[in-house]
Amino acid sequence: MVRFKNRYLLVEFLVPGSLSPSLTPAGPSDLNASSTEVPAHTGDEDESEDEDELLPIPTLPFMLPVVLPELKTGDKDEGGQVVYRAIKNLVLSVFGDEGWGRIASSFRVIYHSPLTTLTFIRIARHHYRLLWSAITLLTTLGPNNVPIIPRVLAVSGTIKKLQNTGTAYHRAVVGQLVSAGVSGAALSGNGGLNWGRDVERERQDIGRLQKA
């Protein structure tokens, strides 16, 4: 049986005014989840999706948020739609109807984190570079057109591998926020009461991506 092969991209949208670069680059150890964080492989999954293994993305300095990014994209579902529309409009503007026609049927924003801006995107394997180039051309995001720096953190042929990376990176971002002394009130906007719960819910959402 012929199976459609996809690529999955992990993207973050950095807000320049809320960042402070650390002295240590984000190396592979920062992006690898431990084996206990992800359910064991139990089914017939697309383990052969990465037969044309991708070259690793060069490491960049870890950008430390010192305040919560003010993208105001709403919850995870609303934020996903904001990201989808922004990328669609840019593809139409730069690559025209032909470019959008190539990716429209397979392009999907699987998950968007309102707290960390981490975003999981699916695209057909043959067109992932077109989508990647469009993402890097984004300059603003959200209803207030907040200036951003988009950064593709990882690309994989399976959602499971990208989920591992996303879980580890989400922990790293939250850990850096806490170590920087960003208060729960600033992060949650509700006196800090929901901060821990929101973080844990996002991790659970990322953990369920394999089943989406």
C-alpha cells in the first residue's frame, strides 16, 4: 500500500524585545528527550520515513525569554489558526497560487504553545523546503503584528521523533524562564495560580501528538 510521506517541523517564534541570549549554545543534549518521557513504540509506525536522513540544523545560541512573549495569539487552537493564516498569506504573496497549491492539501499546524510559542507543523515531504523558506520570511505574527524572528528547531520524518525534541525543548524553555526569575503572575496573567497547571497541560498535549 502506498503511504503519503510527510515532514514535521518544530518552530519557535522569538520576540526580540523579550529575549536575552545565553552564553551556551543549545546543543543536541538540550533537544533530546530521555527515553522515559515518551511511550514505547508499540505499533507499525513510519520508522522508514527518515530513510533519507536530514542533516542536523546548526546549533544556535539559546535565546532566553525574560518576559512572556506578547504574541496574543489566544489559546492553542486560536494560535494554530493565527500561525496557519500567517504562513498561508506569506506563501501566496511570495510564491503565488502555484506555491500555495503545492502545499495546501498537506500543510497543517498540528499544535501551537501559547506559553513558549513552540509550534508543530506537518507538510508533504516533497514540499517541506518551500514551507520552511516561507516560515523564515515571516516578520510579524498575531493580531497586533508583533515583530518576530521565526526559527526552525528541528525537522523529522516522524511525529514521534519531533515530539521527543519538542518535549525536551519545552522543558528547557520553562526551566530557563524559572531560573531567570520570571514570576508565575507574569507568565500566566492570573496571579501565577495556573502557571504550573498550564505548563503540565502543554506537556501532556505534546505527548498526545502521536495520536493526533
